[in-house]
Amino acid sequence: MSPVRALYPLCALFLLVAAVLASHQAGAQPVSGPDAGPDWRDMNRVVVDGHIILRYQALAQAMQALDAQIGALCGSPTEANLALVRGGFGIALDAWNGISHIRFGPVETEQRYFRFQLWPDKRGTGQRQVRQLLADQDRARLDPAVFARDSVAVQGLSALEMLLFPEEEVGVADFAAEGGPSYRCHFAQAIGDNLAGMSGATLADWTQGDQPYRRTLLEPAPAQGVPGGPATPGVAPSAGAGAGRFSDDQAVSAELLKTLNTGAQVIHELKLPLPAVPATGGTGPRKGEAWRSRRSLGNVCTNLRALEHLYATGFALRLRASPEAAEVDQGVALTLAAAVSACLSLPAAALDEPLGAEVVSEQAPGQAPEEAPGETPERAVQRRKALEDLRDLAGALQARTGRPLAEQLGLLVGFNSLDGD
């Protein structure tokens, strides 16, 4: 089968999604009444227990395993142990991208969200600070108590990726020194310890203690003594509000809906466009989220599958109990399915290869576009089109999970942390 013909099923699915979206009419009636499906609290409970907490558990397990693997590498710097650490890094990155759409709750504590991963880093702060720390060889900064208060740029997955990749530039010798592990290895160990500690603490804050955050979501109550009065019933609070901010079950559901929509916005506006705008000299792919480990597209696919699970776990169950909501549900579900399929059909490094061919319009007159190694011009054009289609689907997902879905559900969603950026 030719590469072009292989895209026919995907194109057909894309057209089906477009038809469903075009057929939707404004003025959808909110899902309500005895046949409206699970009540808000039941829906919230399924999402919290079946989506959020399970994924934080997976994150904690992945980070603990990665930390142990780094310890083994520093104890015995071998090619086999370095390969295990790189594999563990990929698993940990997948686990983070499977829950990174949750931007509220315990992950806000002590800037944990940005300490897990600082991206986008438009000014290259992380690279400068990691290089400086490697040059200074300051062991005192790696003390756990000191390191946890250091710049977020050196604490998380982005910094660890710089220490481990690219594979052709970083080798096992970089993790060994005379008489023991190198400073790079001690640095990596500090990051591993930090990630394991944060993931464990975040999970514990959700599930343990006198007032676990799970209870905050499943037993909401109007805040007392908060300036400005209690939150509006059924309205998600603006970004930056702290724990205990939910007035009722609908307000919690609205926050979860905002999470779904913001996740789509991050993919559409941040993760897909940036690598497609190369700087002078064709270095565009290095703006990708994980270009050093060549996992930028994999992160997008994991994000999309996480959003698909969030939707199917919660809002889809409520919508599918109401025939009037069928068009809205189909629009969201088909767009998610098409986006996941489109993402998985692309080569794993599609966002990390030279992108000159994807932006032919920016080439100088008569200048040949740059392709990825071993890629023909025809294949480069196909890759460009596939990435554009994926971005269009992410944009459709952002649109469909915004106002149309909120109106159908009868929820009001406030501003998110990306608005105004």
C-alpha cells in the first residue's frame, strides 16, 4: 500500500468528524431531568477515583523506579544501567504526561507542577542553569533540602533529560569519575530523589490525612471567611484559587471540564505549533517539548489518550443518558478518537526531525527544503500534512470541549491559567 493510500482511512475519519461538528446547532439544551445520567457527585467520584488518583499512583511508582535506577547507575556506571535509566525516564515521562492535564489541587503546592517539568521554556532558562550547575560542580546545592528550594528549572524531568540525552552526545563515561560517580550522576540522583518525593507527597495529599484533597472534591462546601464571598454555584473558579474553593458538586464538575478544555488548548497552542516554527538555520525541532529524547510527539499522544480517558470516564456517561446530547457527545468523542489515531499513525520522532520541509513557505526562493535523515521530499510533505491535520484536530477538540460542551452540560467554566498568555 502506498503511503498516500494509507492515509485514506484517516482522511475519512477526519471528514466524519468535520461533518459531525458542522451538524451541531447552537442553543443546545443542558442535560437535566431523571434521565440525565449519573448525578454530579457520582460523576466526580468516578473521575477522581478512576482517573486522577490512579494516574497519580502510576506517577509515584514510575518516579520511585526511576530514582532507584539512577541510584544503580551511580553505583555502577555501565551501559546496561544507563539504558535502564533512559528507559525509566521514558516511563516516568509518560506517567507525567498522563496526569499533567490536572493543574489544580496538591500539584499546585510549593510549585510542584513546574518542578515536575518546566515547559515551555521559551528563554532557555533550564539549559543555562543546568550547564552552569555542571560547570560549578557545587555539591552543596544537591543537598535534598537545598535542592528542593532551588530554581524549578533544574529540578524536574526537563533538566534530567538534558543530563541523559541526546544519546549521541551523552555516554556512560559522563556518569563516572575517578573513585566514584561524576557530578552529573549526583545531579541526576538529586533530581530522581526530588521527583520521587514530590510524586509521593502529591499522591498522599490526594488520599491521606485528616482532609485529603479527594474529600475536598467529593464533599464540597462553600468557603467561609474568604474575601469576595463564596464561589458561584456550578461555576469553576478562576485559575489560582486554592483548595476548598468549591461551593457544590457542579463547581467541581466545572473544574474538571475546564481541565479537559485546557488540556486540549495546551496541545493545540503550545505543543504542536512551537516545533513548526523553525528558527534561522533550521533548528525548529529543538523547540519541541522533549526533542533530546525524541519523545515530543509521544508526549502529545499520551496527552490525547489521557483526555480521551477523562472524557469517557466522566462527561460521556452523563451525556449519553440524554438523546438530546448525542450530537455534542459524538462531536467530542469522534474528535478525540481521530486525534489519537492521527497521532499514533505518525512516526515517533515526527516532531523532532528537521522541519524545514513542513514550512516550505519560509524557505528562501530557490532553497531546497530540509528533510529528516533518510526522508524523501515526498515523505516530508506527507509528514507536514499529517502534522497539520493533527493540529487541526487538536483545535477542533479545544473548540468542542469549550462553550458547546459546557452549555450542553449546563456548566460555566472560568478562566484558566493559560488565558492571557
